[in-house]
Amino acid sequence: MTPAEVEDDDDGSEVAAAQMLEGLGILLKVVSASEEQLEAASKWCDDMCIERVEDMWEAADEDEWDKFCEALQLEEEAADKLRTHFRALKEGKFKLGEEAPRPPQHQPLPPLQQRLDEIVENGIEADRRELDFSDEALGDEGVQRLVKGLEGNSGLRRLRLHRCYLTPKGFAHVGQLLYEGGRIAATQGSFGEADGQQKAGGGGFADKLELLVLSGNDCSPKGPGRDFCDGLSMIVNLKSLSLAMCNLGDAGVTDLFEVLSLRDGGAKAACLLEELDISHNNLGPATARALVSVLGRNEHLRSLSIKANELGPEGADAMAECLVANKGRLQRPSCPQ
């Protein structure tokens, strides 16, 4: 479809349509789409009315993106990269017309690259308690390097990775950090500092991490993944986790809820999280029903935010059952819809 083919009374619509189609072409080149896929994209746009293309482009309509990726027969990894690049384009991380922009996760901006180089080579200061990469194009490759740089760290308490363009692969790298940190904390006795139980020396992989923010990253359609959840079940000092706006959906909380259901004295250690935020995640009544069993078993969670989802009346009833099953251990539930 060319701009001349777009019939609209508004003169600006032809330019907007051309920009959308140009943008799709650039994004497809970024993910190394084949000539056949580029032709399929052109045919898809020709067959669709401009309103549906606008829904996909302007409103970021997930259904339209899914249909587009399916029509092109994109592999799951390529489809994830396409969505990640689209978000970067919409948020101004690069502009149309730039020559072959690369995915943020493969080529962080120079200042970020320098920070990662320094962390990998030298670690971070022993007394540094917080790292904040929020709203930076860290990506999966960047977070993998960050984990490498934290191998010898035992001082970090707070790690903020809000909207860092992580995919499930990036969540797996974070899971490695949690798993190794938990393993070290258990074997070195690097927890329970207040009780004077910490052993001198040792430690690593941010084993004393207490707060982790992963909100605004896309771990759909299957959630953060088994590697991440295995790490969550291993870490002993982590108390607060934010997975808000991660596009979890009902299917994406299955592994997470399995970890939250673990109890002390079982084959696997109980999850010691005290605060969890899963707001803004397209969760429905099925999630609320699943939470009844989870909160009935969980003995450590004290704060749960599940606001701004789509629980509906059925979900509201299930949440009431959750509070009964939990027997008052949950002190700060938040579920306004």
C-alpha cells in the first residue's frame, strides 16, 4: 500500500499511513526478516483496512500484532524482538529513518555500555546498596552482563530494572542471579544479619538482595519462566518483588503461584517474599480463583497488589475467599479494579 492508495479526507492521514508502513519495514529488517516475510507484510497491509493497521500501530493492539506475526510466520524469538523494537520506536529510543537500528538488548547506548563494562570488570563498590537501571535499554544481553558483574557482590540490597526491555530470556538471567545468590546465602550463612548469623567473608551474586523491581518488562505469553521461579524459590533475603505491567495474563502466573504455594518443611523451601506487586497484568477471574489455594498455603506474604486487572465480580468473590483462606496473614491486600 502506498500513501496515494490511502483514501482519507484528512491530508495528514496519508503521511501517517506512509510512516506506519515505513516503520513496519524498518522493524522487520531489524529482526532479519526474509524477503518472503517482507512480501507477506506488504500483502498483509494491502489486504487490511488502514483502521486495522492503525490499531496495531497507534493503539499497540496485541491481537492485531499476533495476527501480523502469524501471517509472516515469524518465529517466537523474532516476534518478541519485533514487539520490543516497536515499543522502543514508540518511546523514542530510535526514530524512523535511522539506518538499521539494532534491538536495544543487543546494543545498549554508550553511557550504559560503559557502566556495564565497569561493573563486569570491577564489580560495584562494597558499600553500594542500590542499582537503578530503570528506563534504560538494558535488554537481555545487558542484564546477562550485569549478573556476571555481580558474581562477587554481597552488599547490594535493591535492584531496580523497571522497563529495561527484558524478555523471558532476560528474566531467566535474573533467575540465575536469584538462584546463585540464594544458594550462596544458604551455604555461607549470609542471612539473618540482625541476629549476628552472618559469616565473615564469602557471599556473592547479590545474596543479600532485598528488593527487586522488574515492572514494565514483557514476559508474555508464559510468564517469567521456570528459571526465574526456581531462583525465586531459592533466594532467602528477597522480601519485595514487583512484576507490575509485565503482561503476565492468567497463563503467566502459573509457575509463580507454584513457588508461592511452597510451605516450610516441604521438599522445597518456602518462598520468603513479603511483598508482591502483580498489578496491571490483564489478570482475570481464573487468577483470583487460583490465589485462594496459594494464599491458603503461603505463610510469609504480607502485601499483595493485584489492582488494575480484570477480575470482575467473580474475581472479587474469589479474592474474598482468599482473605478467609489466608487467615489474616496478608496485612495489605490491594485489589481495586
